[in-house]
Amino acid sequence: MNVAGVRDHKWSNSEKKIARQAFERAYQRECEAIQKHVRAMLAKLTNADDIWRVHDFLSKKRCEVDNKYDYRYSVLTFVFARLLKEGWLDESDLDGLQEDKVSAIKDIASL
């Protein structure tokens, strides 16, 4: 796999729409999981220290999510590979992308 070639992928207009939808679905899935976790934390809240644990968890997640979800086309293949590997993206979310992009995403995700 040629990493430089992956960065140079050209995205057609239809692929850009598919990519944006896949990106947004993955983001929504991860945010829903964070929300579920926070609700569980809040349900167990018993003292002031618990409040700060929720704050710390959310601060950490905010940094992770902000660093992970980068919609620049030059890195989108790598972002999708990570999201696929972490389970936020399904292979079916990539339907409609050119096979070389899907193949590169799967290859990188398998590393």
C-alpha cells in the first residue's frame, strides 16, 4: 500500500456526499455512546467527586473526538480506517466509494 497515494486520492462529488454521510453517522454513533456512558455515570452520582469524574471523562472524550474527526480529504482515508477499526463506521457506510478507497481503508484498518 502506497501511503502517499492514499493521501492523493481524488474524491468525486458523489463520493464526497457519501463520505460526509459516513463521517456524520460515525460521529453520531460515537456521541450517542458517550451520552449513554455519561447518563450511566450521572445515575451513579453520589458525591461532589463524582461530578468532577464526569467532567474529566467529558474533557478527555472531547479531546479524543476533536482529534479523531478530521474531514480533510487528504486524511479522510486514515480517519475512516480508524473509525472502521474502532467500530464507529460500518463497511456498508462506505458503499458507493471507489473500490481503491474502500480497499485502502480496510487495509489500513487491519494494521
